[in-house]
Amino acid sequence: MSEHGVVLFHTTSSAFRAERVLLAAGLEARLIPTPREFSSDCGMALRFDWGKRERVEELLREAEVEPAGVNAFSQ
Amino acid sequence: MIYLDHAATSWPKPPDVPQAMARFLEEAGGNPGRAGHSLSVEAGRRVYAAREAVAELFHVRNPLRVVFAANATQALNLALRGLLHPGDHVVTSSVEHNAVMRPLRALEREGVRLSIVPCAPDGLLDPAGVEQALTARTRLAVLTHASNVSGALQPVGEIAARVRKHGVFVLLDAAQTAGAVPLNLAILGVDLCAFTGHKGLLGPPGTGGLVLGEHFDPAGLEPLVRGGTGSHSEEEEQPDELPDKFESGTANGVGIAGLGAGVRWVRTRGVTALRAHELSLARRLREGLAAIPGVRVYGPREPERTVAIVSFTVAGRRVSEIGLRLDEEYGILCRVGLHCAPAAHRTLGTFPEGTVRFAPGPFTTPEEIDQALIALERIVRT
């Protein structure tokens, strides 16, 4: 099983923006309910391929999305 | 029936619009952006897609700079109340809608100073006149992009260039131009742009918003309404992030889904093509009206300085009588009177009686314009 990461957000709109940007860049991206082990106020988190972490963070910066956190997630 | 009241509300809508609204209710009934379950996610995704479509229409790169509101009026109130404080000076034109004038008059009573720059009798504003009205305390220039009475399309780019060099913000009321005139906020030099969903964007009533230009710092704008946003729930202070700072309470997801479909339809057709179609109808109307004895047409003569709104009066006849007879005898629907813009009518010299206003839209045909002209000619003769 490949390892996943999750991006946590401050607002739901930024979660949808991140989803669009990652998908448009051809990356795996799936909005999931925020896993319990992470505290985030936004009910949604974005699951991605942890191996693409640097590319994901670069895309978020370009899109002016400031994540509440980017964490490894083994599920 | 011939519908010539697109300046009030566009009708009919492209079929995509009611379909998107029904599908939102049927397939995405969750509260957009309040939970992580699949219905909420799908609702939020459709609201976001509409945000993206609006951002593309105004050529704004970041869709989070699109703030949804119930209509242009609410967006204008947000911008005016959020920016202006007692002691500030604000400049506007003499052809504004009450959506601008009433909030400004209320702010004036609270200590905001107001200058109203007169327009020419055709409704057009002289950019130099706006610059001359600025003072050291001027914070904002608020302008309608096109008059809902005369159709006059203001030279916003030139006005913005003149006032922005003095550090003055530009707020544009695009109620009559969003979807009808190409709009690029960066090229025009507009900081804030209020739009409505139910006119040229072909969406349902109850939608609209405020678009923040790329360089506008939202820290300088106070929210009009505060409340739940689904973010920072642990805080009792309003969050600073866009668009949540300005969007409290559950959004009109159904309406916004319809608005998104309307905007996508407009973008597929192309604003430039829609404008060419509507201007050709307006030209046909203006020429036909001018040929009817006793009819006086208002607004700029050059078509490129107008949107497809044609206001006229008939010598010796009440506008209410003409409107009623067009409706009852010919099934032609238009709007007569003051159009919520007494200042604009004072400028044109048509206050307090008002005008008859014909406003064609994307689905209006040249044949319908000809039928309206024939009907009016008969009414004038009898």
C-alpha cells in the first residue's frame, strides 16, 4: 500500500480550490472527512500521494492556498 | 409574448440553468462546506465550480476572490459600508441606481462626505470631472458601469486610471454589464466589482456577489454580516480568510449552482458575440424609434458607448399608459417609470415622469424588435 498524505485546510473553499489544482496537474487528490487524529476545523481534508509532497506544496503556494497542515497519513 | 425587460431580469434562461438547480437539490442536498460527508462535499464542489466560472468571466486568477451575495445591492452595501468611515470622502456619478445612492446617503448622515459628479445629458461621465472632484480624503470612487436607464457605458478604464494614481479605490457596479460587456478587472483598474446573477449572467434571482481585484487587500474591508462559516469554529471572531470573511451563514447553493450554469453558458457563447447581437438589436430599436413622430430617445448616440438599453418618451403621453397598452394589446413586456434611479432621470431631464425602457437580451430576435416598433407606432397614432 502506498503511503498517503493529507492536506488540512482553514476553509472549505480552499479545500475545493486545492482539489481542482491538484487534479488539473494530473495528481491524485481526493477529498475525505478529516481523519480524527488530525485536528482541523475544516471537516474536509485532501488525500494525496505522499511521494508527491513537494509538488503538492508547490502547487498550493502557486494557488495562494495556505494549508492548516500537511501530514503523512497511513490509511 | 415579447420580453424586453432584460435590464430588470433576463428571461428565458438557458435550459442548463434550471437543470443545474434541480440537480443540485436532487443530487447535492448537503450543506455546502459544513461537513466532510459526500453530500456536503458535492454541494461545496458545485458552489466552488460557480466561483471558478465567475472568476474566469472577470479574469481574476484566484476564485476565492469571488464573494457570493444575494444580489448586486448586497454586494454594493458590503463594499460601501466595509470601506467607508466617517471623515472619508467618496465620489460618485449623477446616474447611479438607488443600490448605490441609498447606502451613500445613509453613510453621509454618519459623517462620510459625498461628491456627485454630474454627467452629460446623454448620461456619460467626463473622466476629468471625476478627477477634479477628488480631495485629500477621498477613499473611493463608486460608479455604475452602464446606466440602467440610458444604457450609457461609462469610460471606466480612463476614470480608474485617473483616480487610482491618487490612491483612490474604484468600486464598479456591474449590474448591467456582467455577461453583456467584456470585463477584465485588472485591465479596467477596478478594485471591487459588484455583480448580479439574474440579468446578463442568466442565473436565478437571489444570486450575485463582489469580486475582489488581484491587488485589493481584503484586510481593509470590513464584513457586512458576521456569523458561522464552517471554519475556525473555535473562534468567536470572524475569520480573515477569503471568501469566509464575507460569506456568513449557509449559502444559496441552489441559486449559485444555477448562476454557475448561466455563466458557463455565457462564456461558451462568448461575451463579445452576445454584445454584438444585443447592440445590433439596440441599434435597430433606436433607429426605429427615432422614425416615429413624437418619440424622443435618450442616451449616447454612439452604439459602442452603450449597452442594449433604450429609454424613450412620447410627447403628450404618459409612460404608464404606453407600458400598459404594450402589455395588454400586444403582449410586449417592458418597464416604465423611474427604474429605481431618480438621479439618472434628473440627469436625462425625465424626472419625475420617467421613461419607457426597452431592453432586449440574448434570445431576442430582430423580428421581435420590428413587432415592438410596429406596436408602438400604432399606440402613438391612436
